[in-house]
Amino acid sequence: MRVTKGRRHHRERDKSEHQRHPRGKTHVLLDFHSEGQHTLEAPKRPRHSIRRRLSAQGVANVDPSPKPGQHDGEIHEARVNHLSSLPFPAPAIIRFEGPVAFDVVDMREFLGMQRVTDTTWRFHVTDRLITPGQFLFGGCGLAAGVTALEEASGRPTIYAAAHYLSFAPFESDVDVVVDLAVQGHRVTQARATASVDGREVLTVNAALGTGELASPTPWLLMPDVPAPEDCRKRQMPSRYDNSIFNYVETRIALGRSFDELDGTSGSPISALWVRVPSHLEPSAATLAIFGDFVAGGASQPLGQNTMGRSLDNTIRIATLVPTEWVLVETHMHALSGGFAQGTGYLWSRDGVLLGTASQSMSSKFWDPPAK
């Protein structure tokens, strides 16, 4: 697998995968293998770049030794930003044992999208597209809108924002209708409307296109976290079975596992390594799915497993480069009146900022806290 150095892409964004991806096809290669066998291993990231990179702005290193009552890998939000250096102990490598086997497909095929007319696409809500609540995963809905919009416009996504109006239940058929409202010299402003049996379930507004100006150096740096091979696999509770979480591997780079959520408050900053085994070349549609993992971020500061149902979801694309693993760095900003908000920074394994995701969500505990 080819992984291009991040700084070159920051200097030459107009030559990046995002700017020159083939028109009419959204790229993501998905290859699922049972028995935990990998046909493609992610490239090894140099240890010094993962564990020992110093802050570009002189931020003090965090003491690696856990304090009393502090969980492994947990830090206080006031002592970390994108430029911090976080040395961690390296847990043993845990191999993913996928429950399904799939041929290599692109995102359009993974979603099951079929073009019905010049402006209409349709897909069936299967178990790999749903939440544990048995309805369409919000990120998959945004991904479907992005896929249709990119194919209709022939341009890559700059940003796309979904507004969720209702649920698309398991086994339903979803129609996605595209309207290219304004087609400029460089930018297309467009919308996609998704409906089930004539009932509108979500809308996606987006800008698609290309430009030339790019920053010569990165404005943000990925936090120093262990490589995915050195992180614990996130063990999902049984209620997450038969959903999209059976098709995505996640490992804990920063934060607590489900069984460590003991009711004590924690940091609003967490991070997960995410991939679809065993090969992935990110697209805007892929990042739309991964970005929706922000909805679960409220569990970390609250210290208890929460259910987050997205009200909206926005993805902004920076630079797309090939990478098997994507780091979803989640910052939760607020929770008030039952509604939370947060942002996710989406990084390649080599530290290239692929994009950002943000959303508002309705939050509640899966299990009521003990009194």
C-alpha cells in the first residue's frame, strides 16, 4: 500500500488524491476477511514519530505515570492539544477477528447504491449500515448523499452537512435525489434529499470543487499516540451486534474502554484508530462514516456509556491520502439540556489531516446511573 508523506501533500494540495480523484467514482476499497487474516498490513510508522514527537509550540510533555484514580492513557483536557506529546505504554498487539467476509469493493458498492435516473440513487438499508437501534447509521446517510453528489457533479467534496429529520429503518429502501443548484467555474453548490416511501429522512447540503491555494506547512499536528498495532482493540458490548460496528475495527488510542467507564468523570478528549479491514483508501464518503463516531464521545467525560443520536453531521475535507488506519480524535465541547456537541479531527497514519467532522446530538445514558 502506498502512503505518501503528509507534508508533501500540504504543499501540493492541488495534486492530492482529493483534487485528482477519478470523476464519477468514490474511492474506498473494502476487504473483509474472517479468521482475522490480513492480506495488507499498514506500513509501520517510525517509533520516534509516534511516541517522541515534541510539541511544535513548546507544550510541556504529560507525565506518563498514571496518577491515583487515573486510567491508563487518560489526560486532563487542559494539558493536551493537537501539538502535545503523549508517551504511552504499549499494550500487546490484538488481531481483529472480523465476523464477515467481503470482496474488495468501493464505497458506492459498500453502501449498495444504484443509479436509477440522472438525479436519483437508491440503496437498501442492510445490517452493515445500521445502528444498534436498527435504523440507518447517520454517517452512512451522509456518505450516501456525498457519493451521489460527487458522481452527479463530477467534483470532489469540499464540505457536506447532513440534517437528520427521521429514521430509515432496517430493510427499508432509501431514495437519494440530487439537485445541482449552482454549478460555478470551480465550485458546485448542491443538495441531496433522502426519503423512504416518500417520507424525507435526511437532507445533505454540500459544496464540491477544487482550488489552487494551499498552506506550505500544516497548521495542526496529529497528537502523539501509540500506533494502532500497540493499542487495545475496543471490545463492543453485545447490544452493538448486527450493526455497522461489526464491520469496522476500532482500537483505543486515547481514553477508556467500555468496561472502564465507572461513573467517574474524565477528559472530553479521546481518540480511536478506525479502519475497515484490511484495505482502505479514504474518500469523503468514508470520512463521513468515521466522523460519526464523534456521537459516542460524551461517554468519556461522563464516565458512563451514552447513546448519541445525531441531529446534524458536517464533514470538511482537507487532504486525502492513502491510509489503512484513520485516527478519529474527538473533542467534546458541551452537554446541556440533553444535547451534546463535539468535533472530530480525522488523521492519516502518517499525520496528514484528512478532514474534520462536527455534530450536535441528543445524548442519554444507555443504562440509568446507579443512585
